[in-house]
Amino acid sequence: MLGAGGMPRRRRKRVLESRSPVPEGIRPAHLEPHRGPSRHASPLALLVLGALLAAGVSGLLGRPQPHRSVHGGTAAELVVEMPAVIRTGDFYETLLRVHATREVRQLQIEVPASLWREITVNSMVPAPESEHSDGERFRFDFGALGAGESMLFKIAAQVNPRLNGRVEGRIRVLDGGRLLVEADRAMKVLP
């Protein structure tokens, strides 16, 4: 009578016994040819892996979509557009639109250092008249803004590759050092 390997069972048993000793825990059943479905990668596993790779490459898992928020104050309104979720290494824009409801003599915008931790700022348009930093925040001076006028401040930046986690801080709009409006913002950074 033939066994699973196409040879008589007695002869197969002698062949298995005549081999060199196998490591402890390995039984003759382990040396038999496998019957049934293969233990190798299944097509389903390859499809799931392929779908995850496609989703990652397409940007579905962290595309820098801008999140818009509007914040009102006594003399100005601040609209902030920046991504809420982004991937490390990505380029993104932050748009800060200030609308003055009354005259602002010395428009200043403050961005906390904590919001730009491990962020490289590539450009700012329009360029501020002057810039200041006290280690905790960056302050940009823009001059006067008349009642009913708006000013758009565009910041182009890139997330440094070693940043992972979350950056957050409070963006503030001032008139000569006096607070007009502020906005808490955060950005989650995915690997």
C-alpha cells in the first residue's frame, strides 16, 4: 500500500528513521508533506496589504486638508486655515485672515513656538515689517489696518521628518500689544 509521498508506508518509515536525528520537538508528522491549504501567504492577506499600501500612497491616511475655523473678538475677526492632520515631511500652508471691525493702528500676529516645533517655515506673504521672538512666541508686525479692511497672511511650511505626535498653541492678533482676538489650534502629525 502506498503512503502520502508515493512510496510504500514501511519503506517511508525506514527512510524517516534512517535520517540524522532531528531537533527536539520535531516529530515525524512535521516531516510529512503538508496536506490541505498551503501555510504560505494567502491571496486575502496580499489583498489586504495591497489595499493598505494603496491607501497610504494615495494620501487618504493623512492628506493635509485645511481645517477652517473662525474666531471673533471685540475689534477683529480671525479666520485660520491649516491642516488638523498631516504626515511628517509634508508641505502645508497656513492662512490667517484678519478682518478689522474697527481701526487697528499696529496690527500684530503672534504664533506660539509650540505650534512650530519641528516645523520649517519656508515663506511668509506678505513679509512683515518687523519680527520679534521672546523664545515662547513669534510676533509679526504689519502696520495699520482700517475699519472694514482685511489682511491675508500666508505661511508656507514643512513638517520636519522627526516630528511625530501633536503640535498646538494659541495664535493671537494684537493692536500694538493689546489683544484683539485669539485662536487655539492643534495639528496631529502622523508618521
